[in-house]
Amino acid sequence: MNPDKAEKARGIWDDYCTGQLASQVHMGARAGQSPVTIPHLLGLSSIAPEFRLVLCDLWGVVHNGRRAFPEAIECLRHFKDIGITVYLVSNAPRPASTVIPQLRGLGVSDDCYHGVVTSGDITRAAITGELLFNEQNDESAEFLALSKTSCLHLGPERDVALFEGLDCSPLPWNADVKFSAADFILCTGLIDDETETADDYLSLLAEAASQNLLLICANPDIVVMRGANEIPCAGAIAAAYQTLGGKVRYFGKPYPEIYQACLNKWGIDSTQRDRSIQSNPEQVLAIGDSLRTDIAGARRMGFRSVLVTGGIHSEELGVNPGELPKPDKIEAACSAAGVTPDAVIAQMAW
């Protein structure tokens, strides 16, 4: 980016953050902190030139599981038009190769973005040993030590593409499940997420926890919106398993491996093979609708972030599509999540 343009862009962002170009939310001070001001953006066009890479969430931002949002599609194209690399980053527990056709069916065409990275991709890389773990903890060490030749697959049949080409044989999760036959549990979701909740799995999860089986969660999301319906995800199962004393290793947002994969991909895709963005994380903009995953993950990596308030938090924030939340609502949500975005926007728009 031209240095003069970059400096101008930084000034525009600073103007937003001082309230000169957008309305503000003044958040009450937390212990030992000064009040936080969160700018409300009407569109992303003015701040876009500051960034070289956009990592954009899918569910709740680009589509709702039923259809794509036209304003979001237009915004993605504008990012590309001004030379910004756009990756769609999803906690879908399937390979990107299977997500892309689904996106086309929803109205998200290939010309809207440069690439797709999913938690399914990261999980596969972990199973094959291709993944360099960013987080070294007990669960990571245990997973690396497993033989990974067989696992119990807890999730819907639509996610079996995750296992294609792997040496790991998935065993079905059912009432007659034999925990002794598996090296670990791989959870991609609920078998019937339209009718079930995590509570329906507590009995078998308790038995698995008692046998010290590690659970790999391929989608850290707790819930997602499918149309107007809230659908439980693999993260809900993983949280229940931890409550029962089970050990869990997560792959996907907000954990660092998926973001590192994006940065590595950017370095490979860049025509100049420019890896300088690795040391300039503020040149990355993360857009998402979840404080717990999208915003927390961005903060962890040092990226700038914009929260789309019309997604998964819409009921909590008391907003209808296109509406911005009241200051006390966004304050409460951020306080509960323990993380604050750099800005909020009602819906992704240019």
C-alpha cells in the first residue's frame, strides 16, 4: 500500500475511534480500566484502505444458512476491487472444498473472495500431523501422542467429508458405542441439530469422560443461526464434556492455529511472497458476529476487529436486522464475553 494512503487510512480509523465520523458507545469502566469507546460504523469503505487482509466470518455475516446477504456480497467485492485479500474463515467442521459448493448454492460466488479456510481443514491437518500446534498444553500433547487410527465420530453424516483421505477410521456414535475401540472422540456437531441439544448426550459423554477419552472439537461455536432458528453446534457438546470432567482440544476460531493458517496462506498467495503481514497484525481486519470466537480470536492475534451486531448476538443486544444496539446492551455483552471489538456495525456493508 502507498505510504501516504496508509497514513490517511490510519487517520480515518483514528477519527472513527475518537467519535468524529461515527456514533459511539461509551462503555463503563471495568476494574482498573478507563471507559472504552466503541465506534458504530455505517459501512466499511472508509476504514478499508488501512488493511491488506480481511478475514471474514460466514454464518451471520455473509449468509444466514439459508441465503446470502446482498450487502455483504457487495462489500466483499469492494474489498477485492481495492486490492485487499479476502479469506472467508469459518468454523464449519468440513474441508473448504465441500464448503465452497454450499456457498455457491447460497449465492456466494467464487469471485467474492480469494480463499476459504475452515476449522475442518485445521482439524484434518492436526490428524495427519501436518499442523504445527500454536498452543502447547496437556490436551495438545495428549493428542500428538495418540495413534489416531480410529475415532468415534459424534456429528451428522453431512460432516463425513472431514475423514476423506485420512487413515483415521470413524466409528459411529450410537447407543451401543464402544469407547474402548477408539483413540479419541471427534465431534463435528449434534447428530440431529434441529431437534437435539447437548443434554441429550450427557449420559454417553459422562461414560466417555470416565474412560479419559480426549474429545477433539472441530467447531468451537456454541450455537449458530440457521435462518431464524438457533442451532446448537459442536462447541456445546465440548462444553458439556468439560463440565463432566472430560478433556477437550478445540480447532477453529478463536484458537490461533486457524489464524496462522490464514497468514501462511496469505504469504503463499501474495504475488510478492510478502510475509511482512506476520509482523504487522494490525493490517488484518477480522469481521464476525461472535464476541466469543471472532472478536476474541482477533484480539488474541493482534488483529483489528468489527462485530456485526445483527448476527448471533442480535437477541442479546435487542436489535432487529439493520439496527445498532443501545450502549448499555453492547456494554453488557462485551463485559460478559470479556472482550471488546474495535468497532461495531449493524450488518456487513460497504
